[in-house]
Amino acid sequence: MKKSVLFFIYPILFMLSASCEDNMGTTSGNNKEFSAPENPSGREFVFYPDRDSDWQFKVMPGETPDMAAISTNSSSTYILEPYCYYDKVSSSTVSISFNFISYINLNGTPIGQFREYDLILVFKAQDQGTFTGTVSYGSIGELNTRQISGMFSYDTDRKPDWENATDIPEINEEDNIVFSTALGVQINSISASDNFRRHSISVSLIVNDRTDLPDKIGYCLGTSPGVTLETALITRNESEIPFNGYSNIIGGYANEAGILKSGTTYYIRPYHKVEDKVTYYSETPVETLGGEITLDLQNNLVHIFNFVYNIKKKGSYSFSTRFRVHGANGDFFYTKEYGTREEGSGSIQINMDDIPYDWNQIHVISGSVKDLDTGITYSVPSIDGGAGDSCL
């Protein structure tokens, strides 16, 4: 089984497709046993893990495992290296396994998460039945496994008959997942750079209860409440130094450029693992720049800039500009304050004649706004000064 794996980014919803030759099951009299297909090439399985959820996936195994066709209903997620294995183990029972890499394309580079399903299907009718099994996800050597169960349909548009379904075991997620309020997330800053092509969020921990704190902490970020390692868009691996000023930048690394989008609400929560058991802590929502708060630093005239803002979120905000200055003993920062303003739209003029340094001493100019209610600092894309890049 091929298991070349890329690092993790995975969406909440996905669909799988694969093909198998038709050999439709038939009833075997009044005992209501139904025959599973020998080789369902060209037919479709649709799996429903939850009767109350829209989440489902489609599988059509090919004539050989490497011929499996896989598609997704996500506009940003793709499938790489799909494989599917189908085996009829008794008259009405099937073993089916499939694996793939679910990924996003980031600057031409696929970044994703390996997923493998091992399921037992029991036909309760010619076109539907129940399934149980496991799903493993993550990277090779670091796979997490959990049990799943539900219903499936076969070669039909008809939805499964949940009301009359039997033999669907209840999966107790709490056996492997723990929720705790001992830790939470504090949002320190939200930034945008490269003309809003890259967003990043700086986070640190809030300690609510110092009893039985873990040795290591990680973060997971997703687009829906209740984010987990399985549904996370970005995962920050567990750190050996979770406290004492520990912070983390999410979305700011080169391999994460472009993942976070403008004006989008994300949910961030800490976690830690002990073997197969995962503990999730309190999550916090956060919105990137471009929605409730939009900031920009624009060229106006030579050495004169406009710090433009549009703030829909009610509150009080302080404005400032920071200059990275080239000095004889190395670079240092100079900050100019512009007072506080309420929500609304406007601009602040930044005149280089108002600061005590020459244009040719300035490496970078950046603007920031601090929400005085939450303490979160929002930073805009920076502008180069006359001194050039200090790293050159």
C-alpha cells in the first residue's frame, strides 16, 4: 500500500469517487439477506457517517486498486494518490479499504494529510447497508486512528433508511477525546503582508487551571467551531515550552502562505496528545484583516503616506506607525503615535518630515492599530524605506 505523505492541511467536507463492475446483490428469500456485489466496477458507494449531518463521501473502486477515481466537493481541496481495495468476505459482507492524500495546492506545492479507511460493509438491502471500521489520518509514523460507523448506499440516488437501520454501533468519541477548560487561547496580533496575500495570527496560552497541565501543547486552526486535529486547516505541533511567555505564529510560515484568507473567521484551540488520547482545550474565534477591520498603507507623495482604515467593529482604537531605522550599532525601532479613534473610515497622513530620522535611514515603515478593548494589535502590509533591506 503506497503511503507517501505530505504535511497536514485538511478540510471538513470531502467526497471520494472510485469505480467497481456491477454485480448487484439479490435477495435470498424471506430471510432478508442480500448478496453483496462480487466486483462493483462502475458503481458508486456513498457513505453516511451521521444521519443528521451533510457530511458524506463517495467511493468507486476501480478494476485494480491504482485505478480508483477520487473527487472532492471542496473548491480548495484535492485528492492525490487514491487507492481502493474491495473484497467480498461473505454473502452479504464486504471489506473495503481506501487511502489517499487530501491536500491543497500552495504555490504549486501540494500540502496535505494522509487518510486511510478500513471498513466492513453489511448489505441490508440491494442498494444499502451499514458499515463499521476505522479511519486513520495524519502523517506516516504519526497516524491518529478513530472508529467510525454509519450507513451506505450502493448504486442508487436513494438515501439510506436510518429509521429501520440496525446493527450500527454507537461510537463513544469520549474514549479517545477529552475536553478541558484548563487552557485557552489569547490572540496577540493579526497581520497581513504582501498586499494581503499572506495573513498570520500570533497566539499564546491562557492558563485557567494549573492542575495537571501537560508537558507539551499544540494548536489547531479550522474554519468551523469545534475544530479538531482531523478537521484542522493548520496544525501547530506540540511545543516543549507551552508557558512562560510562549507564543506561536499561525499562518506566517513560508509553507502556509495563502492558506488564511481575508475577512475570514477561524477557530483556534490548544491540544495535547498522550498516545492515542487527545485533549482539546477552550477555543477562540478570530477574524483576519479585510472584514470587520481593513487597513492599508499607501504611497501619496514622495515621503508622504496615507494610513487608510475602515473599522466596522465598535470600539476604541489607538493608531501608530513603526519605523525600522538603520543605526551605527545596528537596527532599532522608532514608533510614532497618532492617538485614538473610534470605529469608522478615514486615513492618517504619515509625513517623513515629522520623524527625527532621514529617509535614507529607514528600512521599513509599518502601521498598526490596537483594539483597546481586546488588546489585539492589527498590522498592515509594510512599505520599504530608503535604506533598503537590512538583510542584504
